Amino acid sequence: MKTTATIALGIVFGILLSATNCDKKNDGEINVKVCKAIEHEALNSVVAGMSDYLKKTNKNYKISVETAQGNAALAYQIIAKFASLSADVVVTIGTSPSQCAFKFAKDGKIKQVFSSVTNPNDVSKNLKGNNVSGVSNFVDLEPQIELFQRIQPSLKTLGIIYNTGEANSAYIVEKLKEVCAKKGVKLAEQGISRISDVCQAADKLSKSVDAIFISNDNLALSGITTIVSICVKNKIPVYVSDADQVANGCLAALGPNQYDIGVQTGKIVDRIAAGEDVNKIAVEYPQKTELYLNKKAAQALGITIPEDVIKRATRVL
């Protein structure tokens, strides 16, 4: 028994040692470890923007990406591993992994750059001096509601599908309540807690609203094709704040370019790698918004997008 246990312990130790050695950086190499909340186009675009920017610098960046699959416990394990590997910079994409990483940043175990976080206060209300900076993806909600009303003058009830366990989504819902009340629109909420809830939520909501809005919710965005498919059957348009999703059948999006958010993130990473104190780098917000429209989706829904809206669009599909 002792021999077996000793052998087993040796194997485990060997695997860990091997993994550490494999991750060992070469001279001049800058290790950037990325933890992404979940898989969907918006977060993938953030990674692409960051990676493309860093590749254009004259520094030797080694970028590795892991996904937490929407699981906070897994995100914590990934961040803990990054800390043990002494990553030069840890990038967290999405609110949940950013919250997990903050504990390590606060303790001085990592330098953290968050990205695609709607409300930085959800990471911590005390970011200053705790080895963290980042880029938020939040843009004003009022122009988005005004856009929906311009496209649909008869819009009276707007539905929103969101993850009840995601802090950034709760933040959006509270802000949206204020804006909708101001604009004379009723907000119908439909909370979900796992991807399997998406189908039922979309079906239920699409039968009682004039349109559905998905705003920066990672869980809902990961099931966007299902939401769109159900809403199309019920002749209900889907609006999003993520322009990348318009190609998936959503009617319109007025929001930040996620790739550009990734570039902003990459610039912060590069400043840290160049020796700048992360504690002196202010949190940034999207530098602009883009309007994407889907005329094919509009035609299928029997909606005519006004010409003035089309003329100011960044892209029309």
C-alpha cells in the first residue's frame, strides 16, 4: 500500500512539475494568461483584438486562454493556477472571472487587467491600489432604447432575458428599468440560471412582448441563436448591445465594437509589460459605439427600418 501510494504521489508530482516546466517562459518572454467567462462571439472578439494588438508590438508575448464555461468555481481554479505560474499579467474577460481574480490581485499575487465588464464596481468598489485596471463594455442605455423605438414606433413592452446570478446583468436590468420608465416602455424581465433555461425563457417572453433585448449577458449571448430562432417564429425582433450578434439574426445593435475593446485591453497589458504601474492606469470605457442593422431580419419580421437609421449605420447586413 505504501509503495502504491508513493508511486501515485510521484506521478502526480511529476505531472505538476511537467506542467510547470512546460509553462516556464523563455528569456524576454511575457506571459499573458487569459480567463474567459464563457464561449461566445463577443468575448472571442475581445481576445482577438487584444492578441492582434500585442502581436504587433516588438515584445515577445506568450498568450494562453482558458474558459471558465460559465462556472465561477472553475474560474477561481484557473486564476489560482495562473497565480501559481507567476503570470506577468492576468487578463479576465467577463465579470465572474474578474471578481475571482481580484482577490489574488489585492493580495499582490497577480497584476490584473479585466475586460468586457459592464460595471467595474461589481469587481470591487475599491479598485484603486489593488493591482488592477481594465476596460468596461458599458455604454449608455438611453440611445439604445431610442433606437428601438425609432425602428418600432409601436414598441410598448420590451423583454429582457438575463442571468440572475450575473452581477453585470442585474446592474443592466436596474439601469434599464429607469430608462424604460422614462421612455414610456414597460420592461418584462425573464431570469435564467443555466443555458438549458434559454429555450423556455425565449418562448415564454416572446409571446407577451413587442421585442426582446439582450444586453451584455454572457449566458444569454451564448444561447443567442436559440433565442433568435424562437423569436423569429413568433415575429418578435431581437435587439442586442453586441454588434457581433447581428449576423446571428438579431435586428439591430448599438454598442461597442468588442474587437476594439480587446485592442484597448491589449494596450493596457502592453503598458504594464513596459513597466508602468498598474495602479496608475485608469479604468477605460468604450471610445465609441457602432450601429449594426440586419435588413434581412427586418424583412422577415415585416419591419421597415427608417432610412435615416440606415444612413447612420456602421454596417447593414
